[in-house]
Amino acid sequence: MTAPILILGTGLAGYNLAREIRKLDKSVPLALVSRDDAPFYSKPMLSNALAGGKSAAALVMKTAERMAEELDARILPRRQVMAIDTAARQVSLDGGEVLPYRDLVLALGADPIRLPLDGDAAAEVLSVNDLDDFARFSARLDGARRVAILGGGLIGCEFANDLLARGIAPTVFDPSPWPLGRLLPAEAGAFFQAGLEAAGVVFRMGTSATGVDRQGAAYRLRLSDGGVAEADLVLSAVGLRPRIALAEAAGLKVGRGVVTDRQLMSSAQGVFAIGDCAEVAGLSLPFVMPIMQQVRALARTLTGTPTAVSYPAMPVLVKTPALPTVVAPPPAGVAGEWACVAPGCRCATPDRVKPRGEVRIGILMFSTS
Ligand SMILES: Cc1cc2nc3c(=O)[nH]c(=O)nc-3n(C[C@H](O)[C@H](O)[C@H](O)COP(=O)(O)OP(=O)(O)OC[C@H]3O[C@@H](n4cnc5c(N)ncnc54)[C@H](O)[C@@H]3O)c2cc1C
């Protein structure tokens, strides 16, 4: 039997690659492995599911069985990949099974970064990066009134806004001076903050947690400014780290992610990487739009037409209904400045954002120098 194209991971990268391959080739053997149940779901919905009243189960669009049928693929859920042997072209799974591959694709995602917190409850801080995490998080929300969110970036702000739908006014802690600090300049960040504050989110910018202790049924956070805060639940959203351990152990070149060229090929022949685990031509882009460009290019390569990925403009949509925001940030390290180009916009005067219901549109342009 011919060895399959083997895809490690069934997130948006793994499953969308399989779909793109099937559009081009109905018969090439395909196999996918996942350490979770391998459901097909849209990860971005995790941070606006509360407003829609969705449980983790309701977010599942298709089960692994249904995906296996649809893709005419072998899917191995709840199996952990333990090692990759590029010389023998095979991977080992927990339980000792060995899977040969024709081509191997790493679509292993990324792990939430854990802050170096001290205290007897540091290990109880939650993060939400997949359906199982979301199930744990939503179960813990029953009866919670105070939620502390560590991290005022995209994911932290989206969860903060979403929690308002559950009647919870969360507090966001972040050492940066304004939220979405990696995406927005100061004025727009302040405008964004004011919009979410008007809806009920509390921001403690310039402050981070250093420790978390148990206090009865709740938690006591120790803060960098010497203060303390109480919470029934602590959610950490301080970023993701690409999963590179398997690739590194197999001798593949790694940087921040698994290093690939523009054809998504790693340093080993016949081994590719896509999605949150990949560093493609120097860029780690943990968003859906780059993943879709990557899978279209790689599907062509794997079906006989070598294709390099190219990215169009890829704006980031911040899913905060209290102040919907779209931003196309300049690449890291590019010099230039932001300027507001919307006539009459008051984005630099966030204290005047109110009254509620007012149409608030700011347009900022970044010009390179
Ligand atoms: C809350 C949240 C909201 C987001 N919102 C947006 C948004 O609005 N817009 C946007 O563009 N992006 C958003 N993103 C980012 C986007 O969802 C991700 O970039 C994308 O889903 C990553 O897909 P992936 O397939 O690379 O990784 P994942 O979905 O993490 O998939 C990784 C897969 O690898 C498997 N795996 C890992 N290790 C092993 C192993 N050793 N053995 C077997 N299987 C393994 C896992 O089981 C899983 O199937 C959001 C992310 C989060 C967390």
C-alpha cells in the first residue's frame, strides 16, 4: 500500500489542508493524527461563544468520523505523536504504533505561554486555546462574578468583551500602557480601551500579576504595583508559543516556529509545516487568513505543482462588539508613523467617546518613513 500524506494536527491548518488536497486529488491516501477528539470547529469562535450562548459541544461543526468520510481520509483521534524519523519517513505514536508517510505535514499549533507566577494557585490559572480548554473555562464560570484576565492583547480583550454577555465585568491586567499594544498605536489603543470600559470592562494597564494564591473558594492576585486583587477565576491570555519540540527532536531547523521556506518545506526533504507551529520565510503568523494562503499553496505542491505561498493584505478583525476594530499592522521592525485620516474623528480624545450609541469610526494609516 502507498504511504499517505500524513498530517499531524486537525486544527484549521490540518483540516483545511486536507480539504484543499481533496479538491485537487480525489485518490491520494491521506491520514491525520490528533491528540484531541479531532472535531472540526472554528477556533476564533472560542472568544465570542459566550455571547452566542454556545457550549463547547455546540461549537463542534463536524465530528472526526464525519470528517473522515468527507475527506476520504484515515483520522486517528486521541493519539499523541511521540517522535518523527525523517530518515525512515515514519512517525511513532503513543502505544507504539508506527505510521509511514510519503510526505509529512506538521500542523501542530501552539501552546499558551504560562507566566512565571508564584503562589499556591498559580497552576489553577486557566487559558483557552482549544475546545477542551473552553469546556473547562465555561464550566468554571457558573457562579463566578469576578474574572481576572492576564493580558490585554487580542485574545484577552475578546474574552473580556465576551464575558460581559454573562453579566461579568472582567478586569484586564497588562503591563503595557494601552490594550492591543502590538496592533494599535497609543491613541487608537486608548480609544479602544475607552470603548470597552464604557461597556463594563475594567482595565488595569501598567499592572501585571506576580502571584496567585487561594483564598477560600476564590483567588487573591498579587500585583506588580504592590497591590492585590480578588477574583473567582483567573484567565491567562499572554500569547502563544509554536509547538516545535517534536520537530526539534527530529533534527529539523527551528526558530520561533518550525522554519520553512515559502513552499512550506522544512529543513528536511518531504516534511512541511503550516499554521501556528510554522515560521514561514521568517514570519510566524498565528491567524486564519495566512493559514488559508498556506494550505492552498501546499495542496498544490503536494499534488504535483510546486507553489510558493504569497500573502495579500491580511487585516486582523478584533471581535469586540463594544468597539469593533479592524487593523492591518505594519510588519515588525518597519519604521514609520500612524496618522488619523478620518475627517472629524475623535480617536485621540477617548474621554469623549460617550454617549453610547454614537457612531465611532477612526481611520488610522501607517506611513513608512
Ligand atoms: C481564542 C482564540 C481566538 C482567535 N480568534 C482569531 C480570529 O478572530 N481571527 C484569526 O485570524 N485568528 C484567530 N485566532 C487564531 C487562529 O484561531 C489560529 O491561528 C488557528 O486556529 C491555528 O490553527 P492550527 O491548526 O495551526 O493549530 P491548532 O488549532 O492549535 O491545531 C493543532 C492540532 O495539533 C494537534 N497536536 C498538537 N500536538 C500534538 C501531538 N504531539 N500529537 C498529536 N496531535 C497534536 C492538536 O490536537 C490539534 O489538532 C484565535 C485564536 C484563539 C486561541
